[in-house]
Amino acid sequence: MGHARDPTPIRNGRDARCTQQFVATHVAAWQSSGDCSAFLAYLQHQAFAAPPHIGGRSHHATFSNRTDRPSMKGSITMLRKQMRTMALLVVLVIGALTIGLAQSAPVAGQATPDTEARIASAMSAGPAAIARDATILDNQVDSAGNLVVLRQGSNGWTCLPDIPATPQVDPMCIDQTWKVWLDALMAHKAPTITRVGIAYMLQGGSDASNTDPYATAPAAGDQWVNSPPHIMVLQPDKLDPHVIPTDPHNGGPWIMWAGTPYEHIMVPLSDVPNGS
């Protein structure tokens, strides 16, 4: 994965649809087959054919509560953009499969055992190569309403620890695009998303609703949306539920909070719990 911070922006609906179709078909294929070898060979071929420029839980109010183109030239340009977008997801999937779900080691030398534990929790959300130099934020806010910094990082990624009020362990690591998203969510404003964003929740997660970004508990008769370890994808264009479903129990990727300013693609890395 590395620490490069320059993902190629997706600028039109056709590119966006290509991204969604890749996630909905190819990622679901390796997930359901149980044998990734042939698909990984295909992914690696695509990655070498179009080297990407990679940049880097979705969560909600609980943070603040708790603490076409007619010319040949145009066609070539469009194809390059589509291939870069696909290659971005290629590297993410290969990286997640290669690194695995191993928990990052705790950071030594912090002020208190509690701070150390929170930092270790936050780091467990992402690949170690990302988490070790990421900024670590707490789920508590300061007097200005900003999330407290537990450790300053240097690679442009941000990780947050588990939220104890939710049923599952749910730390996350987010890139700069997702940080813009998170700040907007906390401020109840629509985020300005200009490029693909990637976030990791390698411990899984829980959300009170798949439709309401600000729900703090499931609606009457509903259950928590418990997710397995997963990657989350943001893109500038509106997501198409005809390409990727909105049902979190469909067995593959789904759209969370569809139709809201905070919609994003959830890409599970293991089986989704059925009916939970």
C-alpha cells in the first residue's frame, strides 16, 4: 500500500459506474469463491497495466455524543481514468489480503495505560504500514468540539479507537478524503468529496442504522448493523443502487446511508453476519 497520498480523482458518472461495477462483481467474486489465487493474478495484471496513484467507519454522531466522448483522445482519457480507479481498488484488496487482519502492536511510551490502550485500539483498524505513522484521535471532543489528538502522525492517515457504546469492536483508519467526510458529518454539513476515499475497519463495526447517519440506536424492531472486517469507499459521484445494493445482508458489498450526503460503499472482507 505505501503512504502515497495522491489518488486519481473520479470526475464523471461513467468512471463512477465503472468503480461500482468493479466492486460489485470482482470483489464479490473472490469473496464468495473462497479461492482468491486466480482473481489475484488478474488483479495484479490490471495493476501493472495501469499503475495507480493512491491516496487514503464510517461513523456518525456517536463521536460528538460521546465524547460519449466523441473523439479518440477523449476515449483514451476516459479509459485511463477507469483503469486507474480499478487499479486503486486492486491494490486495496491485494493489500488487505496480504497484510491480513493482524492487529497492530501497541505504541510504547505513552503517558498513561489508558492512552496506550486507545492508541492500540485505533491502530488495530488498519494495516500496520498505515497505522504506525497515522494520527490517532480519541472519540472524545475538546472544548472547541474537535476530537482530541492522542498522537500526532506523519502520513496523512487518521485512526480512531473503538466506541464502547456499540455492540462490536469498531475502530477505524481513514484517509484525508474520509477525514473531510467525518468533519462534515460531525458538523451536520454535506462533505465536499473530490476524489476517491478509502477507510479501513479491519476489526469490523456496528452501526445503529443502514439508512440514517445520525441514528444512535436501532429503530424499534430493528437490530444493529454488525459488519465484518471491511474496507469503505467514498467517491465524488452519486452511488447507483442498481449497481451495488443497499441491503447489508446481500452477501457482498453494499451502500450504506444511500441517498444522503454521507453514502459510501461497504466492502466486506469476510462473510456478512446474516440478519444481524
